[in-house]
Amino acid sequence: MSGTTSTLDQKLRLAHTASIAVVVLGFVFIVVGVIAWIAVSMKLRAEGITVSDDAAFLQGWPVAGPLTAYAQADIINTHALAISDGQTYAQLAQDDPRRAVVMNASFLRASLFTSVISFGIALFAVGVGVVSVLLGWVGSTLTKARGVAAAA
């Protein structure tokens, strides 16, 4: 019987250690996600971009988050299409003088959409971190409870 108890104790200790590691990893994900969110927001804010007054939403707001970046990217597309009579960069003739403006608009939109994706990844990291902390806490609680029951 003592061999079985010894093996069970080892497994419980291993499970408890793994649970603690998952909690620690979860906190790391949360911290990294928050730092990434803040860094992207600060970089966007430093650009001094304001959402255009004719944007679909958040007009006049400083671009510093995913919604404002999306709103500005959307209105840039609207303006570019208006300049090019509804044609995209690839559809314009190579000698069309509007092509450079439409190309710059495309680059700006891509940069803003990259920040939107960065915010999403940061939020995902925080979400994974929260789930990891919760799962680690549950695992730790269960292994402690199992250890008390096995000792009785």
C-alpha cells in the first residue's frame, strides 16, 4: 500500500507543480499582452493622427486604439476610392498621376490595419493568460484536495 501512496504522492506533487507553472505562465501572458497593447497605443498616439471628420464613427478622436485605427483606415480607403473614381491601385494605369496617392493611401491603411491586428493579438494574449491562471488555480486546488483525501 505504501508504494501506491508514494506513487500517488509523486503524481500529485507533479500535478501541483504543473498547475503552478501554468499560473505563472498565465501571468506572463497577461503582462506581455498589456505591455504590447500599451506600446502600440503609445506609438499610434505619437503619430498625432486624428480620425477624419467624415469618418463613419469616432470622428475627431485621436488614433490610439483598435477602433480609432480601423475608423481612420476605413475613411482613408473612402478618400482614395473617391480620388481614383473607384479604382484600386492595381486597377489604375501605371502612368496615371493618381496612382501615387492611391498607393500612399494603401500603405497607410496597411499600417493602421497592422496596428488593429496587434491590438487583437495583445488582447488574445491577455485572454490566454486569464484562462491559464484560472486553469492552473483549478488544477492546484484539485491536486491539494486529492492529496488531503488520499492522506485520510
